[in-house]
Amino acid sequence: MPAASVARVASTIRSGPIGNPGLASLQAAAKPADVGYLYYVANPCKPGTHSFSTTLAEFEQDVQRYNQAREAAGGKQPSGC
């Protein structure tokens, strides 16, 4: 269902953008940091941190680890390993 249709069905859903990025976000997008990683996912063993990876295979392993921890937590965000 297109966003405009959803907005008509549920009047509490805005049809426009939710927020406006700040200057720092725009600058970071225009000139990203020179880092070796391409992917990241939440780290299930250290809540509030991320696991960074340089290859798709590493990323998929990290995602699998996160999903396993989430499943073990009953479908909720993992609180540690």
C-alpha cells in the first residue's frame, strides 16, 4: 500500500518525512569517514554497541549471531550473551 494511502487510512501517520537531518548528518553523508568496514549490525553481547565487518560473509555471520540471540531472548532485543 503506498504511503499516501496508509496516511488516509490511519490519520495519525504523516504522509511527509518524519524528521529533518541535522548539519552533522548531512556533512557525514557528504564526506564519510575513511574506515575499512562496510557493514554493521547491533552487537548482541554488548548492548548499545555494534559489530563492524568488511565483507558480506562476516556481516551475515554477525546478523546470524544477533538473530540467534534475539530468538533466545524470546524475540526481544538481546541483553547480552
